[in-house]
Amino acid sequence: MTGQRRNGPDSREFPAIGPFSQGVAGVGVAELEDTATVRLALAACAKTLTGKAAAGSTQRRKRSVFYNALGYAVEQGHLGSNPVDRIQWTTPAVAASVDRRVVVSPAQARSLLAAVRALSGRGQHLEAFFACLYYAALRPSEAVMLREADLYLPKKGWGRIVLAASASRAGTAWTDDGTARQERGLKHRADNETRTIPIPPELVRLLRAHIKKYGTTPDGRVFQTARGGILQDSGYNEVWGEARKQALTPAQQRSPLGRRPYDLRHAAVSLWLNSGVPATEVARRAGHGVAVLLKIYAHCIDGQADAANQRITDALGTTESEPGPGDEGDADSEPAA
């Protein structure tokens, strides 16, 4: 069954894997009635495998997995109640919106794609992959599963992608075939549901050239490793890091600007919103709900501050020419009549 670990421990033994293995490996389920043992597991949720503090979103995700696992133990009669409910645990704060500092401009995006292409054998075959993230706002997990049958690539004008699958990284222990990624449906969508995304001529040309040069895998995937496998994040992240060094200034390299390939998707959605594309259409293309879209990209929408300031000024019934408190003594002010 998908999502179950192969060759795992007995169901009555706490799994000695992943984020919970530090300090609680091999603990019997009955021992999890002890709150001290549960605290050890929650403390492990707050750290990476290297022992460093994990990001707030990572902590929340690990805690959710742990909580659901214990909930299943309750359902099977191994525990009387979920012991996590007896633990006082402060949920870490998680940023709800995109940091606008990660968003690259169109010129910067083109420079980064050119830097990828300039890496020759290491990066040339990834130019179109990264371009899909920027021009079509695909998630990396969606781009790795893009197939030729999903594409309409005319010689002129706009094309389209009819997206049907994704493959998030789960780890070799958690997939049916032992690979790091497992194909599944689109995020936040029902099985077999698709998402249609119009793509600009620039991306159409890149995809046509990519397929002509590199072909596809036997099952039609557009992007592949040298051995025909599914692209892995470790590989394309390394290429992206090298491209940033080539395309960005030292100050920009130290900044969050385009730090991850995923930031190309953020740049795409931000560009669409700031170009005046209706939020409903942006949400449809990006695979978001409208409310979630506006919440996530609230800090990346430009051009509204001046209008908002003017509305507030109008409501206050003041004008810029009216002096404010403390302005009476300004050297450039006119004396009272």
C-alpha cells in the first residue's frame, strides 16, 4: 500500500525511523502512555537529523505525522487515548506569506536560466525544467512528471500544459517501488483531475528545443537524469546553486533572492498578480484556492499602497498642504497671516 514503510517493525513497536528515532527508537507502544517518552518524541520533531532546530513548518508536519500515528494506535486498541493531547506544546510560528525578497524579476529569471544553460552538460538539460517553474508556475514535483502528451507546443504563439501528475519526494523507504519519488495526482485535487496552464511562446520554444535534443523517456517524461530516471532535488538544486553564483552579484547571492528553484514559482505567481491577471485565473493556473493564493502572496502584490494611502488621506479629510503638529517652526513654512 502506498505510504506504508516496507519491511517495517512490528505494529506494536514504535518505529525507529525518521524524525522520531532520536531517543525513542524501539520503544513499545504501551510505553508511550508515559508523557516523558512522548516529550522525547516531540523534542525530536523539533530538530533535523543533524540535530539543528527544524523550521516551524517542518516541526508542525512531523508533529502531525506523529499524532496521527498514535491516533491509529488508539483506533487499533493499543492505547486508551492519544498521549500527545496530555502534553503542553507550543505550536511554532510559521510564515503564512511568501517573503517578497525571494522573488526574482523577469530580467533576473532570464539571467539565471542563461546561467543554467551555460553550465553545459551539467545544466543545459535543466534549462527547460527551471523555465517550467518560472513561465508556468509549476511545482518542482509537477515538472519532474511532465510528459510530452501533456504539452501543446505550436510553432507560433501560446501553447498549453494539461498537467495530470506530480511526484513529491517521499524517500525510498516509503514508496512502492523503492524509488525516492512516487507518482500521484495533483496537489489539492482529486485523482485523475487535471490543470490546464497556458504557456508563453518563450517556454514553448524551450520545450520544443529540449524534446528535439534530449527526447523523452519510454513512458513519455520530458525531463530525466542521464540514466533515464526521475530528476532528484539534490541534482537540480546543485545546478541551481551554481547558476546563482554565475548570474547574481555577491550581495544578491547572500540574500534570499531566488535561493531555491521553488522561488521561480513564487516569482511567476507574483508577476501574474502584479500584471493585473484576475486572482481567480491566477489561482486556477497555479493550483491554489483564491483565499490561499491571496494570503500566501499578500506581500508580493505591488501598486496598492498609494491608492490605500490616498483613501486614508481622503477619509481623514486632510491634504498635504495642511501643516501637522510640530511643523510650525519649519524653516520652509510660511508665517501665519
